[in-house]
Amino acid sequence: MSELASVGQHFMLGLRPTTTLDPLDRALLRDLRPAGVVFFKSNFPHDLPYQAWLESHAALIADIREATGRERLFIAVDHEGGRVCRTPLPITRYAYARHWGDTASDVGAAMGAELASLGINLNFAPSFDIDSNPDNPVIGARSFARDAATVSARGLAFLQRMEKNGVRGCAKHFPGHGDTRTDSHYDLPVIDAPLEVLRERELAPFKAAIDSGIGMVMTSHILFKAFDASLPATLSERIVTGLLREEFGFGGVVVSDDIGMNAISALFNDQEAAVRFLAAGNDMLTICSYWTDTERARGLARTIIDARRSGALDRRALDASHARIESLLAQTAQHGVRELPETAFAAHATAGPLFQSETAEIV
């Protein structure tokens, strides 16, 4: 086992845009042994019939597992509904969460069953963001509603049924992406709402998710002036440790949004950012080839190793982070890939409103 693998549990990697395992991905998975991988649209064959693409997909997962050498692994995807859908048909294309209404629970159950059949055990959903800013270019109908109570109720209904069917959820984008005028994929959003507004509005659904026992929270690449005027949530100890862990009592896994996104990517050109990330109370860095060269994970991993060796990173804190990740992995189902009957898809098509457009997905 390579030295990089000693910190591999702190990484979630998005594969290169191929439907078979790219040799560079294979080498990186072998050397780093990340605790999770993320699928994008380009990792699925969209020009094959169901049985054929399912066979291809099963072979890809088998190769990933063989390369990492991990018995337990997060196999993740962003599957929210609307344009946030990576999978080919006949996987059901639901409308955005805003349109689910009282069917959120049934949609969660159907999504869970379908994703589990693809060997996927982690969905980066639901979005617990509130659609609080009509000028927001990236959240909008991805949010369940414009008020905290509805977002909390429908988000939890969706989450509980999806997890009951074997697919873990992730509350995103903490502390809330709804009140931005900027898309963090392209620039760093700044939220200057007063603290009392954030507590009553943006934070309430996340608190509800944490109180319900959710195991994973994703942080956002957003500067919240009321909490930390100098660092985005991704790197802020005040937000991750002070707010999320200490005030809200969250003891699960904190995963970043993709650090290749333009809001944060330049900060991680300094590899010491990986040390600051873990010191802030986070657990897993997400690095996806859609936005960046995943080979940068090697340098970030070496920096973590050097900081552990020198004492710049508290070994006890690293051990605690490792334990959180391993505990969640131990509680996360590991699915085989299997074909679902036409009757299952027919039933799922009635679970909630379907998406009508076939335009490219939001990433």
C-alpha cells in the first residue's frame, strides 16, 4: 500500500469522462485508495439499451472496487431531479424538488430503489437550501420551497424514504446556498444577511436534518460574513467546528463540494489548504475531473501526510475524522448492480411529477 493511501479516506474522487476505467484513474485509485467515487453523466453509456449499459456500468464499478482495494466504498452521484440527473433511461427522470409537493416521500423511495440497483449507495441530495433569493442563478427549483418549514418537512420525507431503500443522503449546501446571486461553480458568492436571519431561515432545515440523524453534510463554497468574514464555509473553522459540530452537535461526516469549482479552486492551488480544510473540522475533500485535474489529489494528500508527521495536524483530530468516515462506511449498504423489471419503472413513473425537458444537466 502506498503512503498516499494512509490518508485516502479523506478523498472523494470524480472519474474522468469515460465509461470504462481510465488508466490514470486506475492508478490514482490504486495509490490513493479514496473512500468514495462520484459518477457524472459521462461515466454512463447513454447510447446503449438498458441491459447493455447496465452490464457496462457493473464492470466499471467492479474495476473501481478492485483498484481501490476497499471492501467498503461510497459510490456516489448527484441525483436531485430536473436537470440534475446523470443516469440514462429507463432510470426515472423526476421534476425538480420544488414540484414534488406531498409526493417527496414517494419520490425518495423510488429514487432509492433505482440508485441502489445501480450499485450507488450515496446520493448528494437533498438540497436543504431555501429558495430565498429570486435572483439566485443555481438553486431555484432545486430547492423544495421558499420557506424553512416546507424545505425541512419535504426534505426529510424524501431523505427518510431514500435511505430506507439503501441509499444514503447528504444535506447540502451548508450553511445554505439559497440567498446568493452568484453560482459557486463560477465565482465565490458572498452572503451578508444578518445572523438572526440566517439562523431563522437558512440554518433551520440543516438543523432539522441533523436532529433527524443524517450522517453526511456537504459544505458550500460561500463567504458568510455573519459567521466568518475572511474564509468560505469550506475552510472556516468557525462554521464547520463552531457552528456545525459544536453548536448543532453534528458528529457525522462533513464533505466538501467539489474543490475544482471556481469559487474555491484557486485557494487549493496552495496545497496547505488541505491541511486547513481538515483542521477546520471537515472530513472529505471532493475532487472531480469535470472541473479540475484529479491528479492534484496526490499533492494535497502528501501535504496532509507531511502535516501529520510534523504535528501541524493534530493526530488525534485526524484519528477522530478517520473514525467518523469508517463508521459511516460501516453503516452504508454496499449494493450489487441488478436489473429492475419494467413494472418497477412503471410504478416509479407514478410516484411524482416527471421532468419534461431533455436539456443538459446542471453540475
